[in-house]
Amino acid sequence: MRTTNYLDLAPYRRSTVGFDRLFDFMNSAGSNSDDGYPPYDIERLDEDSYRITLAVAGFRPDEIEIVAQQNLMTISGKKAEDEKPDKFIHRGIARRSFERRFQLADFVQVKTAEFANGLLTITLQREVPEAMKPRKIEIASNPAGSGEQRATENAAA
């Protein structure tokens, strides 16, 4: 008996329009080969604010790159080559390159990035445009006979 972590979403793709990103995300979530490096925390500061903190000990700010695209933030780090020969007896601080990706919800934007004490802190904010926010639609009450009046007006036009 063969088991797999892959979820076949092909039947749903044929009958939907505009959900490609959702299906791609679901497929990639099942095949995540995340090794846990570098470790990170995600905090919810309030309803529309978040903070991601990555432990990047041994890296300098100029060795880290943050790229924000639509619904995706990629953080990568690459150590600069040491000019000094290794004189270490034990090397326990990771020096390997990394790339960590975060899927962002619609309208979430990267606001700030700060580096202090080996921690990279990124602040995110959800900013929904006014046109996309829910709005209440008022229902007009029609006096008796107004339906007949509209029918007469439409016939005259």
C-alpha cells in the first residue's frame, strides 16, 4: 500500500476560476520540507498588526535580504566569506545560508524591519482599502403603490 502527502486538486481546478494561488498554496503546504532554520516567532499585536522575529545569530544586517511581493515575503541570509583562517575548535553557531518564506494574506504589507542582538524583527500591517471594506446598504422603504408608479414611469420612458 502506497501513501502520499500529495492532495489531488485537479477536479476542483477545472470547475473554479481565480483560485489558482489557493490551490498552489494547499499543495505546497503538504510538501513543506522546512528544517526549522532559522527559528522564528509570529506575534499578533492587534487585530491588523503582526510581528515576525527571526533568530539570526551570527549574521550581520548586510548579509540578510527581505523581499516583499504580492502575498509573499522572502527572507534570505548568506554569510560573507571569512578572510581569516578557521581557528575554531568547535563551531556551534550556524553559518549556513537560509531562505524562509511567509505567505501573507491579502492587503498585508511589510512596514518595518529592525535588527538587534541577533534578532531580526519585521512588523506587518493589514491595510484594507476603503473600497474593499464591508459597508452597510440601506434599504429604502417604498410607500404603498410605488411599484405601480415605477411601472408607469418605465412604460412612459
